[in-house]
Amino acid sequence: MDSGPLFTAVTRPVGGAHFPRSDWIQAREEDTLQIFRLILGWLRSVQQRHLREQAIDKGRWSSHGQPIKGGPVSLRHQRTQRQLRESAQASEVQSKPRTRRIPKPTILDFGLPGRDQTRRQRVERAALEKAGRMKLSLAVLAAALALSATDAFGVGRPLRSKVCQTRLWRFPMSQSPPFSHRIPFVLWLSQSASQTPSALHLFGLFQREAKQTTGTSFLSEETLERAKQGNKFEKVKLEKDGTAAWTEMSEFAQAIREGKTSWEEIAGDDIDIRLKWAGLFHRRKATPGRFMIRFKIANGIVSSECLRFYAESIEPYGNDLGVLDITTRMNVQLRGMPLEAAADISKRAYELGQSTLMSGMDNVRNLVGSPIAGVDPLELIDTRPICKGINDMITDERKGNPEWTNLPRKFNIAVSGSYDDFAHTHINDIGLVPVAHAETGEVGFNVIMGGYFSIKRAAMSVPLNLWIPPEQAVNLSKATLRIFRDEGERGDRQKARLMWLIEKYGVDAWREALIKEMKSYDKKFVEQPEQPEPVSQERRDILGVHPQKDPAFCWVGVAVPVGRLYADELYKLADLADEYGDGEVRLTVEQNVIFANVPKGRVDELVEKINAIPRLTVNPGKLMRSAVSCTGAQFCPVAISETKNVVTDVLPVLEERLEIPQNVRIHWTGCPNSCGQAQVVSESQAARLFGVDVNRSEITLGLASFRVAS
């Protein structure tokens, strides 16, 4: 496929799910710019009509539309009329040999130099013909201008267009396209364009089956053929793209609220599979009609406002149903949510700097970084901007990006900021391990790839003998995703992970293919071998009180039993974050939370208030402080054993009965998918377990982990 469209971002509604569906532009960058000029010329013709009406009102034009001699607009009118005559003559001459005439606009001024009128006519006609072949909707292109409005025009305010008879939305963009200074005129245009014949003619020219950009539309022909012969989920994606859920979520919610349908009447593939592209996971087995809503929170940093939003979302459903779980990817999952509330939750998440889109199924999962990024005195690099950059590339700054929504399988990326590897890079598809360059001293990343867990295999990442500077992290991720998307397995989903593709290539050949792809994005990229890493050291415990880079501040790590929080606890954590910190709370892969930037003189007061919250503590026991658990049978439809509730019952008993000299990591997983990540537990940490009935679970003594027997 050609290079991406220049203005795709400004024609897609923010968050998709919160805004009615709209066609998208699909055009090469150089073509898009020319078409944009075409639209501007068309806008000028409408503007001239508007100016003429104003001139008549002010007595500068006669009532029959001719300028009064000597009037201030007579020269412009004469020049316009001359251009119209020349345009009409040129169009007639060039259109005679053609079997189909293209509708002639009133005037088209591309903003080109006026000294070459003949050349202008050639460019004008070529642009019209090209636009017709590209099957673009003029209404969509006009919407692109309206949608690129600055903050002055507000967010999410509907604008009815008489031309396309569809609801358009305008919102602020961080980077407006060229000619954005004409926005006020475009807003007027959408109200009156249907009164202009030339506008209707051009609209008819462009209104030729405008193609919507979907995840499937980015697949190559060869990949598409393999998908057609692929597994069940590939066929579901081909039947209707997963990105449809971005708007259907709102449509379903509204229909349920209005009593027009119920969740039982929604197609099974829509409610159980496609809604996962919008972050909604139906729990048909455990809680029929209720959903888990998953977010995307790059680097796991949330604000106190977000915590209150989570609490408000789950509070109406009680502690037995409405709970929040911190995940092993520094993420948040809200449980017990009805479908009719999902669209509002997704919209509010976007307003708070988060998103629910692209958080499930065959998408890139949450970006994991260092939970103490920016405050760790031993960190080599701050992972926050790197995680944000990669996440923005993947999700188009949280708005949803169809380019990466049809991967063969889920995809995980982790960026570490220190030698402790708090991000667990070795179990991610892409792992970026920080290390200083031996010659220059610049801190970059050794690249490891292919780590993952599944029912049939647990694979640790393999080194690629490749070191990259931080600014290449986005290109590396993009290159890997492009190859994986187009060449990854589409048949057996157990083999549809990156490691299988790497093994198919061979590590050396994979490295060369990856470097070639990266150079196609940035010709200045220079490949460099991996840099020597220091001897491995013991991983620090980040719970409790620790000094930051700035000795005037500390971070305080709080143990959250197996990552589960209730509404009242979330409110209290939010208040403490505002009172004692900077309003931020960091999430960890061990499902705990961290308060950063706490003034040293107020640490003891904060610790006392945290310990006063039932279940939460700054100084947990040697088992509970590192206990990790998957969702378990209470809410997960594939779990065959309960986990979280069992862990909170079992571990306190163990801590009472045993003398434990050191911290012990215990990971509890409820099915062979190993979402509890039992494999990451260090082999050197053995636990002696006696007198405990763990029900249907298998105890792996050597790993000090609990796993359900497959």
C-alpha cells in the first residue's frame, strides 16, 4: 500500500466509539495536498457568492448581481469573470474527446501563480479526474477542514451539513493541516453549501463509494488470502472489521437505553469478539450481560482524577460485582459494567488522557515501562516519553488507528529504565533493555524479542545483537509490527506470536529484515551491535519508602492484595495522592501502587494513613508483598480455578505458620494461559508450603508458584 494519508487523523472522530461513524480519507500524501487545494478553490467560489450578497446589502452591487461602476470590488469581479470564461473554454475544448464530461465547477483556484492560466486549467482537470478515480467523498474532505479546528471551536459539538446529510464532529488537533486559518469560513460553508449548484456538482463527482479505512484494508493481497483460509477469528475479522466496534459500542448502548434491544439480541460475534477492539470483554459465563472494560495507560501512570472516575464507574454495582483490578501490564480493568454504560466510560477515559480502544484481541496491549520512571536515582533512562511515543504511534494518539488493529495475535511491548527490569522485558514480544553505549556513553537499548506465554509454550525473549538509540524505539516498534502483521501466522493461533515468525526467519535473517524495514522509515538509521550489560544484580524491592533522585522527596510503594481495589479504596487513594504527592499514582506489574514525589517530611504521615485503610499496607508480609494473581474463575470465563480470593485466604495463613527469612514471589494462575505469569518467578526463591489445601491447584515448589494443572 502507498504511504499513509496526510489528513487521516483529522477525518476520524476522536475515540470512534463516542462519535457517529464517518468515512475516512485514503489517499497518498501528494494526492491529498492537491485535492485539498481543489477543495479550497471550491470554497472560494462559495465565498465569492457570499461576498456578492454582502456587497448587494451594502449598495456596492446592483440587485441583479453586477458591480456598480467604480465600486471597491469591481476589479476582483472582472478578474473572476475572466477566469470563469477561460475555465469554461478550456473545459469545453479538453472534454470533447471524452465519453463522459466531468461537471464543471464555477471556479477552481488552486492558489497557483496566475501567470499561466493554461497550465492552471490542465492541473485543474487532472485533479478532478484523479479525485474521481480515488473515490473520495467531498463531504469528508470538507469535514477534514472543519475537524481541524482549534480549541476555540470546542470539543464534540455536532455540526449538521446539508451537503452530505451526515453529522460531522469538530475537535482540536495538536497539528492542524495547512490552510487551517480558513476554518471559520468552513463552518459557515457547511450550513449553506447545498445552495450552491457548483458545490452539488462537485459533491456528486466525489461521492463514489468512499472507501472506509479498516484494519483489513491495510493487509497485503497475500496476507488477505491467508486470512481467508485462516482460523475462526480471521474469518470473523474479514466478515466485519473489529474497528466497527468503535462506533457500534455507542450504537448498542443507546439502543439498550432506549429499550430498542437488549444485550441478548446482539450478534454473538459482535458482543463476544468484536467489542474487544473497543476494550469491552463480555463475561458471558461468569456474569452474563456484564463486561470488563480494559484501558490503555502507557507506562501505568494515572491521576487522582482517574482514580475517582474509576470509583464512580464501579460504585453503583457493589463490591461483589463492581471492582477494579490492576493487571500485570500496569493497566486497569473495571468489572461488572453493563453495556449501556460502556460508551460513556470510554468517552470519559479519552478526556482523561486514556483510552479503551485497541486494548483487546489482536492489538498491541498496554505499553509497560518503569513504575518509578523519572524519580529512580538508579535509572538509566526515563521510560515515560518512550512508552508514550510508541503508544501514540500505535493508537494515533489514543484515537484508534486501524493500521495496527488486524495483527495475527496480541502483541506486547515493554521498556525498562534500569537494570532491575521492573517491566519484565524478557516475556514481551519487544523488550527494550537499557544500556549505555560502550564508546559514546549514550544510553540506548539492547533489543530482545519473542517472549510470550500461552497454553502450549512459554518462551523467553531472544537477543537480536542490536542496540538502538532512544529515538529509534518508535521506528523499531513500527517495523516489527508491519512485518508481523503481514507475515505472521493466520492459521494456528497458537503459532501466531512473534517468536514463531522469528524462528521461521532465523534470528540473523530476522534481524536483517528488521533493519531493512527500519531504514525504509529513516535512511539515517545506522545498525549497531548490542552493548555489554553489567553483571546481573538482585532486583530491588520497590514497596515501602525509598528516596528519589531529589533527596527532598520519596516514593512510597503500597501493597494491593492481588491488585484488587474497591470504590471506597479508590476514593481514599485519590485523596492521598492529592494531599501528599503530585496527584499521580503509579501502577506496577506486581499489581501494586506507588505514590511518587512525596515530601520527605510528610512520609510518616502518609504511611500512617495508608496503613489505616483496611487491606492496604506499606509494609506487607514476605509473601503478600509480591503475590500476583490472574483474574480467576470469579470473573474470567476461561479460568478453571478461583485465584484472587484464594490467594487472600491462603497467604495470610502461610505467613502465620511459616518463618520466612526473605521475600518470596508467588504467582497464582487459574488456567494454562498463564495470565498470572508464574514463569517469571525466580528459581532461587523456594518456598516451604505445609498444611494448606489449595483445592484443584498444582504447587510448583521449585518456582514458589501456584499453577493450575493443565
